Amino acid sequence: MNKSVPRFEHGSRVPGWDTPADLDKDPATIPDPATTPVPEQLRQDIETHMALYPDPRSAALPSLEEAQRVHGWCSPLAITQVAAVMQLTPAYLTSVASFYDMFKMTRKPANDVFVCTNISCSLLGADEFFEAMLAAAEGADVNVASFECLGACDIAPMASVNGEYVGPLDAEDAQRILDDLSAGRPVLPEKQIRYRRTVDPSPPTPPVPDGPEQEFATPDHPRPADTVGLSDADAQTDRVGGSGSSAPIEIPPELPRDGTDT
């Protein structure tokens, strides 16, 4: 678990910039695909991503993500396998992977909880939740880290749990997150951003959870996250037709195709 975000002497939070280049190393070479074993599914996934771009190098990020999913981190073996399929040098892919927070260059726990501690979340209690999450995850197979901004201020304070955005959160949710991860079930389904009310007329229906949150959703009455804690009457307040967003949205009528006003 990362309780604090380290900074290096040069001021960067990113490890690696403080390590000098090894000028005595042999020139970088592209791994031979004929002698580099690559799991078949990983190879297929990488080739699928490469086919989506005019320049196959543009598939570096999704390909590294696939390799990290297989190996648990961007290990030297994972980098080499991606390099063999993409016909790039491992050095090129290492430079990409080491730049982004979502890629891990060292072994890490199986689960990631990134707590947004930027201004909106911090003002609404993210720092307290972060401390509670650290305490709850002590000794567990969970990596807890603060994050500069996750871009979901509307559900502040929030966190990303293995890529699933959840919020708004309070200190009690920390233990629930850990319990859900340990049980292998969806994390805080009633607070997942994917189930919030939107202008989409057919949003996804959240699963019916077990336990005390049973009233959150039933097959006939899904309860999106922005209405948790509200009565049925209050849940419709300020929501267009009972299925709009958390504030009224005015959608102008479609203009005539000739561009004139009527």
C-alpha cells in the first residue's frame, strides 16, 4: 500500500527519471517472435488491437494493458512478449509503460483501490476515506493509493476499484469494499457510476445485492446510485420524467434541416 506519494530529488513523482541510462548496454533489439513464447490468447488480443490503428505502435497502451492483465504487472517477460508481437524494442515499450500510473513495473497486489484526493473529493471527505481505506486494507492483497484526479467530481468523494468507479463514499464504505473484493462480488453495486441515472432511456440495470442493501434494487425497481438514501417520492424530484439526470436537462427541439427557425 502507498500511504504517501514519493517525490524524487528532481521533483517528479514518477520513478525511473532519477535512474541514469546504462550506456554500456548492448543496443536494443526486437525479440524474435519465432523464439519468444507468447500465450496464444495474449497474442490474439495484441494483434486485434494493432489492427485498429494505421500505425501499429498506437496499440502499445492497450497491448501493455493486456499483458499486465495476464502477468499481474509489466514484468520484463510481459514487456518482451508484447515487443515480440508488435515488433518493437522492449526499451520502447518500457518507456511507455513507465510513464503511466496504470502500469506497474514491479510486482503489485491483485487489487487496486485508487482514491481521488483532488479538490472536489478532498473537500467532501476523501482524505478521511483514504485513511479508512488504508486501515481496512492493512495486510490484504489490495494496493491503496491516492490519485490526483479521476475525473468524476459528480460522485465525489469517489474511488476506482479495479477500474470500477464508485461513489459518493464515506468511511464505512472502506470495509465494504474490502469485503466485496474478498468475496469476489461486485464492489458497492449501488454506488457504481455505471448505474447512475442519465438521459439514456435504457441504462444498465444493477444487480440485486445480498444483505442489508437488498432494498437498493429489485428486478422491477432498480435504484441508481444518485438516489441511494432517498424515498421513492424524493428519488423522482428534479429528474426529468423520473429517469433523467440529477438536474433538469433542456433538450432543444430539432431544427429544420434547411437551417431556418420556425
